[in-house]
Amino acid sequence: MTQFQRVESRTMKITLWVMAIIILVPACFGFGTKLWEFIRTLNSDQEAGYTIIPISNYFLVAGGMACLFGWAIYNGMFKDIEAPKYDMLEHERELDENSEFDWSKQ
């Protein structure tokens, strides 16, 4: 293992899931409620033309985001999300070791 050790614990994973639930549940509820109100407005004749465009925009954006999320999962981008950080730190350490410039004298 390199100089930068990875620390993963059960507490960190539980905290991540709890925070994800705390953030995502209200966001999904708000989005779903607004979408449901738009759909209900379609049944009334007064604002039906107004609500068609926002509903189609919501579906297009949500569909695009779902496709991107599925693509990222399929390509394994969430397997080890901490790896790029450690790779960058290791690369910087190697560059500093091979550099002719003395960074300690700045």
C-alpha cells in the first residue's frame, strides 16, 4: 500500500447511507409532488397548455440523468470513488521527488 492509506469503516458507510436518505427522500418527494400537480392540472382546461412543456422538460431531464447514472454504474464508476484522490496524491509525491526544484525553500 502507498503512503496514503485508505480508511474505510462501517461507521463511514452507515453515515453515507443515512445522509443519502436524509437528502434524497425529501428531494424525491418534492419532485414527485410537483410533477403530480402538473399532471393533475392537465385535466383542467384552464392551464393544460402551460403544464405540458414543464412536464416534458422534467421527463427529459430526469430521463437523461437516469441514463447517465445507469451508464456510470454499468462502467463501474462507483466501485471505488476514493481511488482518484489517492492516485493524484501519489502522483504529486512522485513528481515532487523527481523534480529539480526544491519546494521546501519557497
